[in-house]
Amino acid sequence: MAAAEDKIITLSIYRYDPDKDEKPVMKNYDVTVPAGTDMMVLSALNKVKEQEPSLSYRHSCREGVCGSDGMNINGKNGLACVTSVLSL
């Protein structure tokens, strides 16, 4: 049986800096999902924030209860803390 390999996913995030950008733009960020694991969208955003400290988003309970991390994920409304990146 072949060993599982890390998976690289690309997140496209709508960004806007009024000091630099004339209008909002989509920017791509690569995130590695370790082999044999799953990752929630919120965890992937936290990885992007390590690369791009200016990234901002709301979150609180990380359990799908508070709803503060509600966002548009692949064209559908969802909670980043309970949406698996591998299910997208």
C-alpha cells in the first residue's frame, strides 16, 4: 500500500487594501494539508495568516455554535470552522 502524501490546496481569497488597490482582487494562497489528516477552512485561513499577517476574519468558538466565522465558501454560505477543505 502506498504511503499517503501531503496535499497542497489553493485558497482564493478576495482581498482589498484601499491604500494600494483600486478595487478588490482575488489572491491565491497555497496551504499544505498533512497526509492522513483533514483540515477545516478556518485552520487553512490561520495557515494563510502566518504568511500574510494582514489577513483578517472573524471567528470565536471553533465548534460551529457561534456562527461568527460564517463566510462564502466556494459560492455557498458556510461556517469556516466546520467545513472541511477536502470536501470542497
